[in-house]
Amino acid sequence: MKKTLLFLPILVFAWALLRFSDLAGAAVQDGLALCFRAIIPSLFPFFVVVSLLLQLGFARRLQPLFAPFMGPLFHLSGVCAAPLLAGLVGGYPTGAKTVADLYAAGQINRDEAERALSFVNNCGPAFLLSYVGASVLDSSQAGVYLLLIHVAAALLTGLILCRRTGPRRRAAAGSLQRPANDASLAEAFPSAVTGALASTLNICGFVVLFRVIAALLPGTLPAGVLGFFEMVTGTATLSPGRLGFLTAAGIVGWGGLSVHCQTMAVLSGTGLSLRRHWLGKALQALLSVLLAGAVSLWLYP
């Protein structure tokens, strides 16, 4: 019965593709242009670099440096600082991809990986500062505050969700045996390039698909609804001002279904559950709106 109910929206989507083929075609072109203009240049080389660092043992070298912070704050080992930093710098879905790589390499266990997914997958600074702040909201200052709010909401989400773990499970997370030998550069480089290419192409596929879905939705839908499905489309319809600022914070904190599908793609084959990821993004969106509400009182008097 459940599978039968899935046929209806799929058939409606197929009808819309035929009925509004011009809109769908333009959306595909727009999505491909976005991939070639922004996503591939930013994500592909970053994925290669992060994969190389992880395979060469960089994450393990973060363990003693970040363990004093990641342990008491998030009940995670120090290596989990790698996906947190990668997500905050590289943007969606770099944090999730780094978690998947660490888990596949045996450097974190399932429980740690799933708890990390609740807060390490985040939007990058370039999108918030250059696009949402300067271009959409017409305020570089608003972009800076959105970035600070996004980071603060992510860390608060981690503090709330990751600390809900008993002492026995926390001890088990730190006792995972890790590989003794790192990969050589000759082994790591081809693997990093091919893995990064596959992940980037998967992401581009979802970007194009959700651009088409967003284009076929009624044009009168509010920005928040559009952003629920696709982050870039939702933020593009915002107007400068307090409401636009609040809505942007919520949309970026949530990420959009397109980002969640991208996350599912980079986690494919790992067997990791996305339950904590969904919960974390919902909580981060709520916290982002609350923090933005407080900041907007000063930013938009």
C-alpha cells in the first residue's frame, strides 16, 4: 500500500515534466550551469584534498590536539574535529562525506559517526557571505552575522544531541582500534580523485533534479517552503530586511531536501543511519531562527 501511494507524486511529476517541458528544460540548464560554475570548482578539489589528508593520517594527528575539546563538549574523539572543520569550511555535504570516510577507514565507530552527523554537516562561508549576505540581503554585515549564527547553532546542536550518550557508550567510542599504517601517497591519490569525482557527480545530479522540482512548484509559494526543498532556490526569493534575515537563517540551518539527498548519496553503502542527521538539521534550523531573531533586534532596529 505504501509503495502504491508513492506512484501518485511520481506520476504527477512525470505529467508536470511533459506539461511544462520548457520550464523543466530551463531548470536543467540552470542546474547544470550552477554545477559547472560553483559546485564542481568548489567541492571536487576540496573532496580530493580532504580525502588525501584523511588517508595520509591527518585526522589521527588531530586526536591529541582536539580531544580536550571534542571529548568534554560533544563526547566524541578528537578525530571528529576533521569533519566538523571540513563541513564549516567546505560546505554541504563535505562534513558528512568526511564522516563517511573516517568510518570507512575504521577511525570512528558507528555510534560516533551517527552522532557526529547531527551537527558537522554545514553550509560553507562563501555561500553565506557572498551570495546570501551581499547579493540577496544586500548587506555584507548580514552575511557575517548569518555565518556566526550558523556556526553557533551547529555547535549548540552538537552540545544538545551528542551529550545524550551514557558513560558506557562514550567509553566504547574511545576504545575503537584504528589502523596502524597510513596509506602512501601513491595509493591515496588515485583513490581520492576517483572518490571525489563520484561524490561530486552524485551531488550535481541531486542539484539538477531539485532545481527542476523547485521550478515546477507554484510560483506563489513562500521562500521558506521553497527553501525546505532546495536551499539556493529558497534563499534567492528573499528580500532584504528582518524577515528575509530570519528566513535565510532557518533555510540555511535546515539545508533543504536537496542537501539531505546529497548527504544520503555520500553516505551510501556505509550503513549509517540518518536519523540523528535529520534531527540535528531540524534542531539547527530552529536554533538558527531563534538566534537570528535576537540579532535582528539590533541589526534591523
